Amino acid sequence: MKKVNKILVALDFSPYSRQVLGSAIEIAKKTCAEVVIVNVINSKDIDTVKSIFEKEQPGSFSMQKYMSDDLGRRSRLIQEMIVECGGNRDQIKTIFMEGVPYEQILKSIAEEKADLVVMGRKGKTNLARVLFGGCAEKLFRHSPVPVFSVR
């Protein structure tokens, strides 16, 4: 196996996220690898929120304000998780993307030149799947690098 220099951690704020990040940080400490956290704002979630606002108060939805508030909340949660998991916030890069989660994670693997992906076996949707959630399953099939799944 190739040396692991960069670990991409896919976080979605599911109940498994702290475990996923903690595992990635431990692997990084042992391999002296960099850690890059990627968090994808699902475009379906944005469309749903926008639809709800438009039904309740037509014309009141500000995409810019929503995204700004959401990114601030996500950033705070990730920074708290990094500290809780024993990581150094100054040494861990965080990327926020918008779109279809598995597509954006695949894009991040290429852009960041990651050697390993660490993620949970299922996300926050908790839909019943036989082995893995939809995003995890697609990443296992299409990732150009090894994927480490945390249960």
C-alpha cells in the first residue's frame, strides 16, 4: 500500500461523525499525514429549506443569509469536534462544498490529492440499507483511493 500523506475525512454531522473524525486523527498521528475535512451541503436540503420558506413567507428567503448562517454553524461544530477528538485546529483544513455529497467528495479526493478517505458507514438519513448508506456505497464503488469505513 502507498504511504498515506493526506487523509480526506467526510463529515456529515451524523451520530458517527465524532468517531469518524477521531479515527482519522489517530491514523494521521501514526502516519504523519495531513487531515482535510470535507463537509457537503446537500443541494436537496437547500431546495427543501427554500421551498418551505417560500410557502410560509413568499419572497422572504435569502440564499446568501441562509448559506452564511449555515456555514458558520457547520464551521463551529467542526472546530468543536476537532478539539474533542484531540486534533489541532490549526493543522486541519476544512472544505465546505455544495451539491450531491458523493460527487463532491470524489471531486475533493482529486483536488486535494488524498491518499485515503475516512467516513462513516451511513449518513444522517438513517435510511435502511443492507450494508452501507447511499453515499458510502457509491464512494466504495468509485473512489480512486482506499476508503476506511468507521462503524
